[in-house]
Amino acid sequence: MSLSLFDLTGKRTFITGATKGIGRAIAEAFVDHGATVAITSRASSEAADTAGAINARARRDAAIGIGCDLDDLQSALAAFDEALERLGAMDVLICNAAATPSRYGPAADFAIEEYERLLRTNIVNNMALMNRAAAQMKERGEGVILVTSSGAGLRPNYGILPYGVAKAGLNHAVRALGAELAPFNVRVNGIAPGMTRSWSLEQESKRNPDVIDTYARNIPLGRVIEPEEIAAGMVFLASVGGRNMTGQIIAIDGGEPGSGRPSSS
């Protein structure tokens, strides 16, 4: 395959939650393939520091940092508008940030407020961002919208039902928007990671060194996913290589079955 299939030179990209874990890996991969990225974090200083580190690594002005809290709709929209003004247009939107479950347990133990919080942040606020981005992409006749979903949105996972419901709703939005925006040459896709070596998993492994091996035993390929592997999928979907894909959710999960039953481990 020609490397040009995955060339993102000149692609202006807005990424939520991009200072660590999967989001950071996506930002670095996009810059490595030629893109300019606006990265966000709840803390403006953290976003700025990460952008500076990416620029130093790339040896060019490839990243800007902007404060953005996806839980706060107005904050998220203001961050996107700031990036749009500073970069001039937005070729790619990546909705990576997410609200995560506050606890783990059976469905009956979750208060209804947990559903409201996760649905509001992961569906409503992401939809607002996607609609904002789609408006200027439709005018230009091209664009890419990507989401970081979850294997929990594809199949039942015991202990995180409200989160899975929210991600399943986000997956439906991707499929619907993919069809609706196709006539405008705006593509909408997502990646559903399985158990990934995220920042939070790394923190958990410091408290419990065996946790990653425990998770890996329940994955058919026998290993957790690396953030860079999710980033590689995002590069594909945003590039010429993925130009005939829209309305799709790609599972990068090591073949994780996710039966919906409590783990025996």
C-alpha cells in the first residue's frame, strides 16, 4: 500500500480529551501523518503543555491546546469555535472524551442520575459537537467526524450498563449521521475499543500489578489493546484509505466476546 493512502497533511483536526491515553495517541499519530491538531483537556494548562510537547516532538507548529470540559456543553462548543477561529476551518472532528461510570456493579445499583449524566455527556453533548462541525463541513463539501466508542456499546458488559447504553446510543448516531451526511461528502465513523491500556488502566495497575494480566486472560488474542492501535484505526478512517467508509463502527478489541455475565476472574 502507498503511504499516501494514510497521508493527513493539512488536515485540521479537533480532538476532545487528547492529553493522555487514547486521545494523546490519536493526536500524536495524526501529527505524524501531517495533520494540525487542536487538543483539549479540562485543564487549559494541561492542554497547552501537551501541545507544546507534541510540537517539540514534531519539530513544527502542529498542535494547539484549548481548555474544554465535555460535561459542560457550552464549554465544549466554545472550545470548538475557538479552534475553528484559530485554524480557519475544521477538516476532522474526533469525539474522544467521555464520561465514565462512577462505579461498577449490577444494574439495580445504579441511580437514574447515572444514566442521565452518561447520556447527557456521551450522546447529547457529543451530538452538539458533531452538528457544529457538520455545518461547516457541509458548506465546504467535505469532512470527517469520528468517535471513540466502546465495546460496551456493541455487546453487554456486566457492571457498566448505563455506560454501555450511552455508547450504544452514540453508535446509532454514527450510523444515522453517516447516511444523512453522505450526500455532502462528510463521512462519520467510529472505533469501539476493547480493554485498552488507557491512562486510567495504568493507574489501576499501579495499585494492582496483576490487573492487566487478569483482563488479558479474558481476551481471545490474550493481550490488552495499546492506545496506538486505536490511533492507527482513526488515521485510516480519516485518510484517503478510508474514503469509502461511513456510518461504521470498527471494533478493535482483540476478539473480546463480552457475554454480559459477571467475570469469573
